[in-house]
Amino acid sequence: MGSTCAPINVEFINPFLTCTINVFRTMAGCELTRGKPYLREGNEPAHEISGVIGLSGKAIGTVVLSLGEPVALKVTAAMLGEEPPELNGDVSDTIGELTNMIAGSAKAQLEHLAMSVSLPSVIMGRNHRVAFPGDIKPVAIPFESQWGPICVEVGLREQIG
Amino acid sequence: MGSTCAPINVEFINPFLTCTINVFRTMAGCELTRGKPYLREGNEPAHEISGVIGLSGKAIGTVVLSLGEPVALKVTAAMLGEEPPELNGDVSDTIGELTNMIAGSAKAQLEHLAMSVSLPSVIMGRNHRVAFPGDIKPVAIPFESQWGPICVEVGLREQIG
């Protein structure tokens, strides 16, 4: 990459990709089509809503589930049985829980890294950006759903020792 | 609280309060005056920049360091020796690192919870909001500095078993 940035191990990415598809299918009946994962170089704005959760163990990391308002409302409706009138606490709880499930099931597939997940937090706001530490280039995995685009970003650093 | 929300143990808050003061003093020569901690009930907008880091172990949690653009630029200048022209990667790395130091030194004082920290991420964007899970009421600790207000929010849940 022409930088001092640690290369990400591709084997780490696949569990997040498959777990995102499985979680959306199981929890919201929502079929995702995956796009091509890429290294996020810049700091382009995320979608309007970002679920953020930390991982720590033999690797430390952050997972961000990012999606726009229409998708967030439809996914919440699919999970709760009623469409929320706006981006309220039901929506943030739903997106936080989906983020938690994706990170939780992916880390179970990365057992050798012995990671545990933190509490999720959910960011809402037009044009917000989520920056990772400068020495981490997160991998962005784009998905399409019937309600609009979704993106999962994963930054991980293996701990030394 | 009239809700099902788990009460936060106040002993958990003091380490974050003292560590924030120590980290800003040591790293940026910035003296903070603490305000009165309170339970954050609503979802009011954070300051423009939020450093977010996860904790996991016998408790899981999230720590958010929130501050406005002028404070973030001055703190970065104090730490790097040069004021950045805008909210660039130097600023996000600095705020992420401060968040990491606050969480890292506070968890060392909460040794019985055996927590480890995740990677920090840094959110930038006017009027963004950071939501915690609905069953967690984070404690907000406000501070004043010579450059403007700073807030640290801590949400923690002890793990059962």
C-alpha cells in the first residue's frame, strides 16, 4: 500500500461477510447481495446510521455496520413487526443488536483470536464520518439489499506477544 | 429510574473521571475542571467529534470522549506541536489515542473487572448523536477546559456468570 499500515489478513474478513448475510437473513428476512470488499483509504462519509462495536483479545478491532435511514427503518420494522415513525430508540437498539450479532458470530469463527465484544453504540447523523486509527486500513464490505445499500467495515490488529 | 435499566455502579465512574483529568494534563498540558456527572437520559447531540472505544471482560462497555472542533484542534496542537488546519487524520488519531489512554488507564484501576480495550474509532460530523443500548443509561461526566467543554460518557454492564 506504500504506507506503514499493517496489512489485514484476508482470512479475518470472510467471517464478517458471511455472518452479515446470515444475520440479516435470519433476523430480518433480508437477502443481501455482496459487493467486492475493498480497503477504505479515505474518510468518506458513512451512511446516516453506524453501529459500532469493539473487539478485543489476541487481536483488537472495531466493526462498523453502516446503513441509510430507509434501510434502518425497514430492517427495524421487519424485526419488531412495526415500522418506527422516525430514527428513534427502537431503531438504534435494533442496529446496535445487529452489529452485536455480526461481531459476535464472526468472532466465534475466529476462535484462535479469543476475542470478546464490547457494548455496541449507534451513531446517527447526516454526513458523519467514522475514522479508524491511521495505522489501520479497514476493509469495507458493501452489500445491496431490497431496501438500499449496507456496508460493514472491519479494522483488526493482531496483538503482539 | 422507573425503567428496567441496570443501575450503574458509581465506583466504576471515578476512575474515568480521574483518568480523563490525568490524561489531558499529562498529554496536552490541559487542566480540566470537572462538572457534576449525570445519567444521560436523552439522545442529545454530542459535540462535533466523538472518540469511541469498547471495553470487554467481566463487564462490557463503551467509553465516548466528546469535544468540539476548537478544543480538538488545540489539544492536537498541544500534543503534536503544530495546529492542524482542519479536522484531518492527525486530529482523529489524536482524539482516538486520548480515548484509548483514558479507557486504558481507567480499566487498569478496575482490575477486578479484567477488561481489555478495543481499537478506538473517531466520529466526526455536526449534530451526530451517539446512542447506547436502551437498557444502559450512560453516565456523562462534563469537563471545562481553557479551550471549551469536553464530555466523557461511560456505559458499562457487568456480565453475569
